[in-house]
Amino acid sequence: MRFFNTVVAAALGIVMCSACGPKGTLEGEWYGLKGKEVVTVKFNPDQTIEANDGAMMTFKAPYSLNSEKDPMEIDINGAVQGMSMAGIMRMNADNTLDINLAVNVPGISEGRPTTFEAPQGMAAMASLCLKLSKDKKAIMAKLGPKPKISPAVKVAWERNARLGSGINLNAVVDGNRHPGYERDAPLGDDEIKSIADAGFQSVRLDVCWVKHCAAEAPYTIDQEFFDKVDHIINECFKNGLAVSIDQHYYPYINMDGECTDAEYEENFNRLDCLWSQLAEHYKDYSNDLLFFDLLNEPNMRLGADRWNETVAMLTKTIRKTNPDRTLLVLTPNLGQYWTLKQLELPADEWNIIVQFHYYMPHLFTHHGLSYAMAGESDMTTWEGSEEDKASIRKDFDTCTAWMKENGRPLNLGEYGAVNTVDPASRARYIGFICTEAKSRGFSTHLWGYRECFQICNEDKNSPDYGKWLQPVLDAMKLK
Ligand code: GLC
């Protein structure tokens, strides 16, 4: 096989040289643009290919090429997280190289792409589709000038520091999705005090507002429900906890694509109506203590462009009544860190904290959870070896670099591990993420206070009711 590859590579060199002139060889570094991201692709003499977009599509792996096909076919072994890739390539007369690679992820992208058109939706995540050139300067020029950072961003940094290390108050006002946890589990005032005493500085209050509004436009929110949420917010304030309220489990455009009575397009209007009411209702609440988190995990179907448009729409609505409110905005495609560069915030909007979620290694953090495609996982430990930590630090480096370049603060709005994994590993993992994020200046919200990610006993019949998992708290070094 190796021999075959070498022969093909040598032959390819000749084919390309004759077709495209002396510069037209494959070997060496190529550059391309993925949105606002410069991606490097390198073909090495030892028959390996390297790609680097600073995040998801960063790999080095052996490849084989069939140059007799038009376009050429390329196969890469064990590229992204051990998965193979199949692709097509075409060398152009102007010394550019078109490439379209797809990771083999069952149900998302399967088989070799047939055109050089970028895939949409879920498949976009698992693909690298680029026009490459060896002329780095020309590619950089296409990027345009670096973003100009406004001094007005200072307030967002201050408020992000105020959020500090926090926790998600999930499933305290709504029922929720995890089997066995479907009920609404009301939160006692004593619990809010206990959260503050544990050393948390803020909470992210996860609310499914859409369940508590009228069925028709303008989707009036139920006053009794408002009372319930207001009570929690005021109790948090009393205990010195800042609060960020989100829109969780929003049909069609958040994590799930579940059915709803409103059509897809009408969902955007309804979301806007909900924020309009929330903004009006909370406009006199302290700007230092109350934050608005626009939408939990905008889904892949929404895509980056539609999410960017939605952020612009909601920001405009909220600003009518809340000119100084700090907003939290997730990155596209479920709040991944690798989509940071796809987020485009409205120009002149600096009172924004950008949020991402982080659950790597996924098979450990979501062990046994079938909704997250980890039902079959047997990964129950996280040793915290240098290698384990390095892989997380590398991902966080991408975030730090983005934060510096864009001058905007970051919030790690969800991280955590399910309670079926090895308890010591769980404490180690949560502690590492919490302290590592803090050292980089990210505010954090652990997922979560309730359900199977809980770190505090919520079983009223248990003698341990209300007790924290002390090893986890200790590892987080909150105080
Ligand atoms: C997201 C989901 C929530 C889930 C969590 C961890 O926030 O909305 O349901 O528990 O991620 O997977």
C-alpha cells in the first residue's frame, strides 16, 4: 500500500508539473478561507496530509490518492478523532486547488462528495470544502482589516468578571427532558443560599419560556410563571448571586427539532415576542446582576447565517428597553468552540459576552446518555494525564486566541459530566475545567444543579438531601 502511494505521489508530481507548470506541485502548504478562518492544508513528502483550522478540522494523517480519476480522489485514514475521510480534489490552471473532504459520520455525511459545492446543515460540520492557494498573502488580503475593538467593551468584561464561576439552575422552574427527571423540581430559598455559600458567584437560570406563554401572537407570558421566576431572581440577588436567564428547549431552533404548533418561520417571531416581553418586564432590574442569554444551543439546522440574523433581531428588540443590559450570545451550531469564528455580532454592539459550551471528551461527559449519542459509551474515567489536559488546553487555546483577537469576553456557559461516571474522575474533570477556564478569564456555569449532571443531592427523601458532593466543590476551588 505504501509502495502504491509513493508511486502515485511521484506520478502525480509529474502530472501536475506538466499540467500546471513548475509551481503546480501538490507538496507544501496551502491556504484557504472557511468563513473568516484561514485554514492551512499541508501535503508532506511522507504521504501525510495535515489540516489546521485551529479547531475541529485539525489533524495529521496518511492519505492515498487516485489521480487517474477526474476529479482526483483522496482518502485519508483516521483523520478526525480516528474517523476516515473521503474526498475529491482538482488542481486548476491558476495554481489553486479545490478540495472537498467529508468525514465519515454515519447519518451526517457518508461517502465521497461528488461536487465542490460546500455542504449545508449538519454535513457542513463534518466537511472541509475549500479553494486553496499557496499564496498566503492573497488569502489573508481577502479577510479584510482586523476587527477594531471599541473601548465600550469594558463593561462586558467587568460584568463577565462578576459572573465568575457559576452553576446552571436547570430544571428548577420547568419540567425537563431527562428520563426520571421530567417533573418540575421547585427550588427552595434555602437552596439558593446554599449555592451562594458553596462559593458560586452566579447562576444561569434555564427557562423554557415558550411553555408558559399564550398559543397565539403576541404570545403573552403567564403572570404566575413570571412571579415564580422573579422570586428566584430576587432571592439570588439577596444572596449576592448574579443571574443570567436563558431560553432553553426552544422548539425547532434550539437543540431539538421537536414538533410545535408554530411553523418554523413563526418561531423566530415568537422568540422575538418573548424577548420583547422579558426585556420590558426586567428593564428595571440591576444591569450589574441580571443578564439575558438569548438562546440555548442554536441548532445545526439554523446554521451560522440564520443565527447571526436572529442575534441581530433580538438585540435590536432588547435594546429598545434595555440599553445597558449585558447579553450572552452562544456560538452557532450548538455553542461549539470551533464555531466562534462563524459568529457575527451586530456592529456597534459591545455589551455582549460570547458564550460557548464544552463537553469534551464527549463519551466521558455524556456516558450512557442516548440522547447525546453516547448511550453505548463505556468511558467512565478521566485520569487527568498530561495528554488528557493538553487536549482540552489546545481547544481552550483556540478560544483564548479568538478572545484576544476580537477583544470580547467569553463565558463557558455549560460544562460538566454525568453522575454515572467514576466519582473521582468526575471531580478531577470538573475541577480541571473550572480552574483552567478561570485562569484564562472565562466566566463559567457548571451543568447543572439538577438532573443527572447534578452535584448536589436533590432527593428530598434521602438523608443526604441538599448536600453537595464535596470532592467536586473542592476541586473547583470556588473560594
Ligand atoms: C444542553 C441541553 C440539556 C442537556 C445538556 C447536557 O444544555 O439543553 O438538556 O442536559 O446540554 O447534555
